[in-house]
Amino acid sequence: MPIRKTRSAAGGHPRTGEGASGPLVALGLVGAVLCAVVLLFLRFADWAGGHPLTAMLCALFAVPVLYVLFRAMPRSRELRRAARAGMAQADRELAEAARTCEVAVAGAPVQDRDTVRLVPDPAAAHDGLTARLPDPAPVFSDLDPDGFEAAVAGLCERDGCTDVEVVGGAGDLGADVLATAPDGRRVVVQCKQYGPTNKVGSQDLQRFGGTCWTVHGAQLAVVVTTSAFTVPAEEYADVCGIRLVDGEALTAWAQGAGPTPWGPLMADRA
């Protein structure tokens, strides 16, 4: 039996009848649409003869609708063209990034190629759309007093504060860190590096409350500790509007898992 050979649509000429079926189907659809339009028009004309006022109102309503649709057609075409252009640009950028990554992988030593694939450039990752993870949180209890104040100042600067300054020391009058919050408020921070069994008491809060507003001009007063606060200290802070950050909240803040002292969640506690 002879073998029958046929050409595929992708590799050769179409078989007889396949090329002609497309135009015939299109003509059939156009004819059906025209017939439907004519029938609807005749139906509407027959109905309008018995309801002239209602038909006139429908016509007056239809004219502006058709006008708006007609004017919107060119705009929709422009939007579609712009969308296609944007998608094409994104595809080109993605292809370029893939080529750059392949070149970097090919040029790296064999033992480092998996690292090149898996570890992105930190500068490229911080594009304003995704949040860069904070650095590993320090063990605050292992720092000396100056190091603890510097660490708290570093957290303020990391999370958007400007004009950050460490002023702790003799004659600081209760202020260890000064900064300007992202919303423009003047932040005055007192740092209390206490052991886990030594809580910050109300007397500490009272001494700080006597200077933070009047002497340092605080618009946001914060006490940060590695320990915890006594109940009287918390009550005094609630009355005076001082925000408290205990050891647990400090760790969460440092790890990026908790709010900043000037954030909305911490404001609810003040």
C-alpha cells in the first residue's frame, strides 16, 4: 500500500479546502450579524410606531451613549498599544537581566556558581518596591552602655530618622539619642540597659519626663530598655505620653518584626 504524505500547516502548504473555509465562515458570520441588526431595527420600528414618545426618549438617550463609545474607541486602541509596548519593554528588560545573570554565572568559579545564582545583588534588590531585610539584630545585653546607645541610634537611622545624634553621657539631662522622625517630629530617646531582673521604675520615668519636653524640646519622648517596666512606670508613661520600648519590643524592632517607636502600632500603646 502506498504511503500517503500530507504537509502540516506549519511546514508546508495547506490541504485543499482549508484555505477557503476561513473566508466563508467570516462571510457567514457577517451575514448573520447584518440579518440580526435588520430584524432588530424592524422590530424597534414596529414598536416605535405604537409608542412614539418612549421611542423618542430612547433615541435621545442612545445618541450620547453612541457618541461616547465612538470617542472612546481610538482611546482604547491607544491604551492597548501602550500596554503592548510596555509588555514588550518588560520582556526585553527581563531577557537582558537573564543574559547578565548567565554571563555572571559563566564567569564565576565552578564552586561559586550556585552562590551567584542564589544570592542577588543587595543594591539591585532595594528597588523601592520591595523592603530590604534589616541587618542581624545585635545582642543588646552584650554591648557596653555606649555601644547600646549607638545601637539604638543605628536603629533610628535605619528606619528613616534623620539628624541622629548620640548625646548620652555626663550632663545629658536624660537624653541619650536625639533624632528627627520621618514625619518631622523631634525624637528624644533615653536608653536603659538593665538586666532582666532589674525593671525600669517610675522614678526613672519621672526624671526623664521632667527634662524631655522642657529642656530637650521633645515632640516624641521614648524610653528604650533591655529589661521591662514596672506598673507604676507604665502608668506614669501613659499619663505623660512617653512611649516605652521594653526588651521584647526592642528585639522585634531590631529584627524588623515589630513597629518603630514612632509607628502607629506603638502609638496605640502610648
